[in-house]
Amino acid sequence: MQQKSNHSISESDLIAGCIDGDRQMQEELYGRFAPKMYAVCMRYADNSNDAQDLLQEGFIKVYKNLHRFRAEGSFEGWIRRVFINSSIEHLRRKKMNLATVSEKEENTIENTDISALDNLAERDIINLIQDLSPGYRTVFNLYVIEGYSHKEIGDQLGISEGTSKSQLARAKAILQKKVTQYLSDTKKSYTR
């Protein structure tokens, strides 16, 4: 994945070259975006092997669909969307289970504050999120990191808005516990 990128090639030339099947341009595109897209894949994958698979799958889709990019937004944003959708499809194929909730249960869900996350390094946060179950991790990523609404998440994953809200609340509660435990363990190791 560690390829040098030649940023002197314009985005439009890069896209045109990839559409024309220019192998060098495809490698350039990969080198330019693979590190960022790998980070996206890691947020949805169970492990680094799955993330590598998602990365390869995502780039195949990017190359096949480049002709659909209309330059109406950022190219990186378009690529990111392809990777998010590819990750969601992967989770659907794995038949990720999301627990459904009743409307009564939905109304009892509290919004959990996760401000303790501010005290952690990015790598630590990713590791804590990675430990969540696939359902909690997916909803958390889509809502908190990608900015999807609960309705959009529900539509994407085939669940109700209430289930999305429930999954998010539970993910936040679990993360809050993990962060508190992590900070407590870290504090203990410094005082020894």
C-alpha cells in the first residue's frame, strides 16, 4: 500500500487516464487514495485482512464506475462514498445482525456523552471502535463519522430509524465504558 504519489498529475487527467485503462494512472490513483480509504475500510471491517479485502473491492468499483463521476463535488468525497457503500454491501453479505427495538424501547434510549474520547489518541479510538460488534460499529461510523441521519442509516441497512438510534446509543454506552476503563488502566500504569 505504500506507493509514492505524483500530485503533479491533475485530478481530471488522472480520472481520464484511469477511464482509458492506463495502468500507470490507475496505480497513481491507488497511491494517492489508498491510505485514506484503508482507514475508512478499517472502521467497518472486523480486522486488517477484511479491511484489505474491502480496499481492493472498493478500488475495483472505483475503476469500474469512474465514468459516473460528474465533478459536482470533491473527487475524494465521491471515492469515499464508493468505499462506504462497498463496506455496507460487504456487511450485508455477511448478514450482519442488528437487533431491532420496539418503539417503547426506543423512547427510553438516552444520549450518551462520549467526551472522554477527546483524551485518547486517534489510534486508540479506532481500536476501541474496532472492538464494537459489527452492527454497533457500522451505525456508529455512519452516524458519528460519516454524518448520515438515522433515516439514511435505516435505508442503507434495511432497519428502522429506532433501531439505528438504539444501535448508536448502545455503541456510545459501550464506548464510554471502554474509554473510562482505558483511561483508568492508563492512569494506573503511570502511577506505578
